[in-house]
Amino acid sequence: MTRPDGEGLADGERYTQGMSVRREVLGDAHVDRAVAGTVPLTADFQDLITRYAWGDIWSRPGLARRDRSIAVLTALIALGHHEELAMHLRAAVRNGLTQDEIVEVILQSAIYCGVPAANTAFRIAKDVFAED
């Protein structure tokens, strides 16, 4: 599959597209905090993730955002990236996953990623769901 909407985009256009998708998925408050917290040390990284992760990958039409969220949740659980899991649990709900579906994703991950990883994911999910 070729890159439909992003093919031939200049970096500035990819950044603009990425920032739009990033805000839709993560919410304005999160993105505003990330941008406000940018310092010279992290500026290139913030630019990279906006252009590449959000402007290129999350902008592709091959998977719906809810499906991308399922893949991201599973990867974060498998790799133990707990610091990102809460943010992406919120994003998964924003992308249309229900709490019951997220429970199923975590249960599925218990088999392939390990029970301790799923146990931690459930703890984090409980805290995120309690925020509502």
C-alpha cells in the first residue's frame, strides 16, 4: 500500500498533519503540556514524533485508529512501557474502544506478554478508568 495522503508532503505539511492527528488522538491538554515542556534538548524529538509517528504512521488509512490503539496498547504492555500506557489507554477510549474491549486487550496480552505485564496493565487501567 502506498502512502495516500502523505506522499510527497513537505516536512512542514507532515508536521501540521501530525499535530492534527496527535491532538485528535491524545487530546489538546496532553499535547499542550508536551509542547509547553519542550526544551532545546527535546525539541528535535518532539518534531520527530509529530512528523513521523503522527504525521506518517498514525495518518495512514490501512488501519482504523481504534485498531492502531489496540496494537499500541499491546506493544506497551509487552515492552513494559508503563509510563506511556495510561496516556494510550485514554487515547484508546478517545479512539472508540470501550472499557470492556480494553479489558479484553489486556487479557489477551496476559497470554502473549505475560501475567505480570497484564497485572501491571490492569492496575494502570484501573487508575485511568477511575479518573472518569
